[in-house]
Amino acid sequence: MNDALLVLNAGSSSLKFALYRVDAAGALAPLYRGILEEIGGRGRMRVALAPDESDRIDAPLDAADHDAAMRALLDWLEARLGGLRLLAAGHRVVHGGADHAAPVRVDGAVLEELARLVPIDPLHQPHNLAGIRALMQARPGLPQVACFDTAFHRSLPELAQRFALPRELFDAGVRRYGFHGLSYEYIAGVLPEYLGEAAGGRVVVAHLGNGASLCALKGRKGIETTMSFTPLDGLPMGTRCGAIDPAIPLYLMREKGLDVAEVSELLHRRSGLLGLSGESSDMRALLASERPAAREAVEHYVYHVARGVAALAVALGGLDALVYTAGIGEHAAPVREGVCRRLAWLGLELDASANARHGPRISTAASRVSAWVIPTDEEIVIARHTLALA
């Protein structure tokens, strides 16, 4: 086999990518990983992983829109494929709705179906689909596979999927979907390498990045999660509010005169760590800041993560292990420490020196609940699914 697979994650003004070589045994090896940024603006291409150090670039890019960015990326990659054939492309698509419990080959009908989910997730879905359309235009014969952040959570019991709303709304699609599923799928797959036989026990995974959520695993299957109908729910995030009283948007519209677009902007882009601190959505900046509002934002975040873990321990009937992953989870030792200290009553005893080293195990040998830092890899999950369906 002399093939390559492309993995894509399209945002509003960015296009993340990874290129994998497929060997004769079907194993995947990363060749390139990078991002095209400021699409529609000045444009920039950054390549962080490359087989040749000279291909690690940070350079201006002419990318007026997603179509131009996709053409530029394909031209750049194909000039470096050598004898490799581009076999297929896999896309991160945030929302698969109630009907997709697994990745799917994309055709016109699938694309139309996914477009109907845009009102549920206007922050991500339109841009994910723009990446698919741009590739269809640039390489119409190339197979494409959609991999969904919601699919992993289709195993949630119906009790956990329902809101306390009239039953006909559940049948109409108003239900708790959950997100970050590609990350949780990866962590569930590698848990035995870290936890051994305990991997099948009661585990909470904390995906803490600019977007943040928790997932309760039992037998390495999801049974509960903090995000729900949209990726706005659950924990406070970089710029998203997380769970709030559902009457607050009504109050803002009725008493403060905000319209739907203004409320959406407030909840999605001006809240979370940014709104609390008035300074930054970046946890690194807040941890380095001396301002009281920044410290309060961090403490708010830690408190709600710990509260969320405790709530999922109820769903699990106890807790055997806590796993941190994603940008904050993997790199912010003070956040992990704060959460673990608040969970000491569960029997979690932090190893401070191991936590400072970022693990992988950050709890003591005597701790009744083990705690871990496990780097996630959503791209390899997408690549494997794409290879299976190509």
C-alpha cells in the first residue's frame, strides 16, 4: 500500500490538517500536521510536524476564503506526496444528530442532512461543512468521511439523553447529544495502557481546552456527559458560559433589549474565562496574572470542574479514576491540583511532584481514586475511521 490520508478540521477562519502515510499493513504514520489561519484575512500557514525540518514553516498565505485555503493546502501537500496517492479525507464534524452513531461516507444527501443541524450548533457546524464543500470542489472524486463529536455519546442511556421537556420535543431532536466524542473515543481506546484492568471501571475523563466537558465512562463506554443539546452547556469554557439558568437569555431579551444574535454573541464569545476575568480566555495568561479577577476566573473554573466530576461520580455509582486531557488538562498543573484538592473527600490523593511533571499518573500509590494525564489525539481517530471507510 502506497497511500496517504488527509484529516481536516475546518473552523470559521482556520483549517487544521494532518497527513498520514498508510503502510502495507494498514498502520498510520503522521507525516505533516499544521494549520491555515486567518482565512479571509491576511492568511498564514503554520506546519508544526514534518518529516523534513525545512518543511516546518510559518509563512503568509493567500486564502481569501475556505475554497482558496483548501486549494492552497492541497497544492502544498501534493507537491510533497512523492509516490504516495491521496486515498481519502476525513473531517471532524461536531454534530451528527440522533441518526449517526458512527462515521459515514459523505455524499450530497449526507451533506444536506448535516446542514439541517446548523441551527443546533451555529458555532461549528457551518464551518465543518464548508471544509467538506471546499474539498468537494477542489477534488470532486476524492472520498470524504465525516467523523462526529456526538457519535461516541449515542451509548448514553435514554434517561441521560432526555430533558424535562414535553416528550414530543425529544422525538423532534431536542435531546442531550454530548460533544468532544472523538477525544473521548481516543482516551477510551488507550485507557488499558495506563490503567490496566481498572480501565473498565468507573472513570471520568476531563477534556479541558478552550472548549471543556466531562464524560463518565463505565466499561469504556459513555454513560453521562456535561455538554448537552449544544456545545454551550456544562462547564465554563474559554469564551462560553457553560450551564446557566435558562431564564437568563429570556431576561436579557425582555429587560435589556438584546436580540437573539446579541444573546448568542454574549453566551458564546464574551463569557466563560474571558467574561469572568475581563482579561483573557487563555488559561496560561490567567494563571500568570496577578489581577484578582483573573484569579477568581481560575477558581470559578476549578470549582465547576470539580463539581462536575462529583456529579458524574453519582451517575457512575462511585469513582475509580480521573483522567485529564486536552490543552488545559494536559498542561495546566495548577488547575489539575485545584480540582484534585477539591475531590480529596472521594479518596483522591494528589502526588504534587508527579503533577508538576504532568504525569502520566498524578495520584499517590495509596490514593483510592487514581488520577492521570493522558494526551488526546483526535486526528488519529479520524484517520482510522477514514481508512476503514475509504
